[in-house]
Amino acid sequence: MDIAFSSTTELAAAIRNRKISAVEALDAHLAQIDRHNAAINAVISLDREGAYSQAKKADAALARRATPGPLHGVPFTLKDTHETAGMKTTVGFPPFADYVASHDSPVVARLKWAGGVLMAKTNVATMLSDWQSNNPLFGRTSNPWNPERTAGGSSGGAAAAVAAGMTPFDVGTDMQASIRLPAAFSGVYGLKATEHRVTLAGAFPNPGGAARSVRLMSCLGPLARSVDDLSLIYQIIAGPDGRDTDLAPVPVETVPKLDLKPLRLAFAPSFPGLPVAGDISAAVENLAKQLQSAGAIVEEARLPKLDLHDNLAQGGALIGMMMEAAQPQPPEQPTPVSRWFEALARRDKSVLAWDRFFDDWDALLCPVAMTTAFPHCEPGTPIKVDGKEQSYWMLPAYGAVFNYSGHPALAMPCGEDRDGLPIGLQLVGKRWSEARLLGVAAAIEPLTGGFRRPPAY
């Protein structure tokens, strides 16, 4: 058993059946961190002592024949944004360098309740505000496939650690493709659930106990090396928690096992006005042909008649208003409340247009981002896509469209480009349909080749 690259579900079963111990699982992942982290700088704030203590307790519980949880003894990491008792939460921001929360966030508590053993945090962009994971506290994270390339952001450390076998899963945050873009860049899976499906309580350090400002478009979700692992972690962390009143009381359904033949799948090699590399659009078209050959009903999408550039701009404006509300000192001329309601009304049109689109389709297959992993650069530097310079700020556009609309979306690996870098494709579904979306992804997974181990690992 290759413990470091075993899936979460495989590890949980092996520990539960006492084929390996929780300590052995932890040993293997810490060895992988020790061997490779210096090259990619994905893992930070390592808690060896605490992790070994928890792993030993997990083994002792099994020896007493205690009923194991779904993650019993499985080691894992968390993006450095979740509040965790006894461990620093910094978001790469110097003023938070020594912040330690007094209690775990609901998501962290659920993962621990399920039996998971928290090893460490993973690196992020400063204040989660870029598509490269680099900050003044911990430095820059590199891509396991090519250290000269970025692992993406803001969940870049999480994606790189999963790809490099340092952890079987992580949980990221996604406001503008911040789970899906790094997952695509590093060749792993990442899920952004429907907005208000997973609690945001404790999902950002809050030393002063300020009112939570991020209440729209952001979502938590797992990064892992298989659809089954996304499904397992999603079902643990989703649902009302008693602290986040925005959460909808929608049941967290069991992921169904689906056949391809009755599925209706739309595909879009690109979106109007949004750039995309030819290798990525070709991967969408090639997979669509395979799906059709396998018996699915597949058609090129007639996308909603929306001005996507305006949608992205409006999404950025909403984020700006939320950030304004979070400032300790309000601006001299704060944004009028009427503009907030106008922005929400404009957003409603996009949400409803995509809802109507998904009345006819089980899922939409499309790009995650306009390019594969790009070379490290200063934020704002134009990015070359098939030799043509494109705006840096368009990097997450394909993913951010669905942050604006709130629909669930996941990134899944689908081969490599001409430079040998992972191509990630996006699968999007109807709101509140995560279980079915994951079932669709599982049915598609055999055609994509699934996770591929980076060459140096």
C-alpha cells in the first residue's frame, strides 16, 4: 500500500480494518512532507506533537473496539484560514502572525469529530487576495509539476500538498475560483458547493470578534485526489451548524451512483469574450466526444444571454462592498445601502438565468481557467495564453462566473497540456444539486484518467 498516495477513503478503510495504524498513516505523510516540502513550500505551521498524540488516541480507540468515525485516524491538512484551537491561523498576514483561536471553526470541529488527525496548515495568498499563494510570513508555494510555475491561489498550498502526497485532503475557500483554479493547476479535484451550503463561521481569522462581512459568493469545499474523496468530505462538512444563520436547511443527500447513458450534459469549450488556451478548449471537446460515444446525451451549450464581463465586474463590486464593511475605519464616503440592493438585484438576474439553463441539463462541462499553471510573476503581470498576453485579472473568470451565480462547481483533472502541465476541467450543476453533480463527476471520472502523480513524486 502506497500510503502517501492512497485516497482518503482507502486510508480510512485500511485504518478501520487495522491493516495499517493511524500512526503509520501519519508517519508516511510526515515523511513525504519532510522529503518534498522544501521544494514547493506547501505545508506550514506543522504540529507533529499534536498529530502524533491524536493518531495514538485513534489507535487506542480501535484497540478498545470503539466505533470509528468516517475519517478515523486519517491525517489531513487545512488551508491557513480556518480558525483552529491551539494552532495559528494567519492568512499570510503579518498582523495575524501570532493569532490562535480559542476554539475550532465548525468545519474543523466536524472533521475532527469524524476522526481526522490535523497535521498542519497549508500556505495561502496574503489575506486570500491573489491567484498565487505567496505572502510575507511563509513565502511562495510552487507547483509540484514544475516548481517554476505557480500552484495557484488562494488555496495553492492545499492543492500542491494534495498533489504531492503530503495530505490526502484539505479544505479550501472559494470566492473567485480559489479552490478550483489551484486544483486545476496542480492536477487534483476541488469542489465549490452551492453558496450557503457549507458554513463560513470561523472560516477567516477574527481576533477582534468583528461582524462577519463575507456573506456572499464565498464557499468552503474539499480538495482531494478522487471524486469519492470529495463526496466523503463534502458530506461531513456540509449543512447547518447553529452558528451561520445564512445556511439553508437543505438536506445533504447521499451521492447517487449514476450511469452515463441517461445523463444530459452540455459543454462549452469557451465562454463569449473570455480567453482560453487551445489545449484546454480541445480537452473539453475531446471529453465531450468521449461522453457522447459512451451514451450520454451531449450538446454544445447555448449559454444564458448574459454579459459575463459585466457579471464579473458586478461580482467584484460586491466583494469590494463587503471588504469596505470589514474596514476598522469606514471611508469618508461609504457606499450607499441602495447600491448594495441594486447590486443584489442585478445578481438575481444572473442566478435565475443559470437556474433556467440547468432545468435542461444535468451538468455543464467547461474550462476552469483561461490557462494551465503559469510562471511565478508579480500580481497584475499580463499572462500569456497561446502566446498572446491576457489580463492577469481574467485568470479566474470561468470559475468566478459561478461564484457570482452561486451554483455548485468542481474541478477535475483531464490530462496534460503541451508543456506537460495538468489540465483541469470544470463541471457545474444546478443549485443544491451537489450530490447529483458528484455522481455525474464519478461517472465521468474513468474517461479522464483521474489523478496523475507528478513526475518527481
